[in-house]
Amino acid sequence: MSVVEQYARAHIVTDADSLAVDQDAVPVVLRYDPESDPRSVRLGLPGRESHEWSFSRSLLEQGLRAPAGSGDVRVWPCGRVQAVVEIHSAQGVSVVQFESKALMRFLRRTYLAAEAPVPH
């Protein structure tokens, strides 16, 4: 089993100008480590004080088809080609908009990594 790390471009949604989407996409890292936590994925946002959150891999999968949430994380489809991940924390709410195909590609890679045989 190996760690899956995928970089994706995403838009950070802000409440300035009535919840406008920032024009420039930012690099976001998606991680999955089947040895440390096979049920979770991690989402890392860039910045001076980078933020990283962990949540259920099944939540991400469910949220690509229909609105889903658990604890401080919500995921839902947005139109036909995008998906939104909303994370609540002590610092506030982070809303990140992805192309759904990037998240689906990441999920496929996590399932392949989880099924990979352990080398002897």
C-alpha cells in the first residue's frame, strides 16, 4: 500500500461580494495514506498559514453524487462538473470548489492504493 498524493486546482469561495468565487484557482493537495488511516482523506490548502483537514473518504464519495455531511465537513455537487467542500473550524468556514473529475480521479487512485498487495 502506498500513499496517494494529488495536486488539484480549486477555487476558494469568499463572502466578499456576495459569496463570489475567487478568480484565480489555487493549488490544493489531496492525500490518502492507507497505512495510517485507511478510511480518511486529507485536504490541504496553501497559504502563509497552510491548513489541512482530514475527513471520511466515503463522505467525499457520497458528496459527489448528492449533498452529504458529517461533523464539520459538508460536500455537495455543484452543477454537472463541479463539487464543493465546506469545512467549519475555529478559524471560520472554508469553502473550496473543485472540478468533480479531479476528485473522482483522486478517489479512484485511493481505492487502487488500498487494494495494492503489500511487497514482501
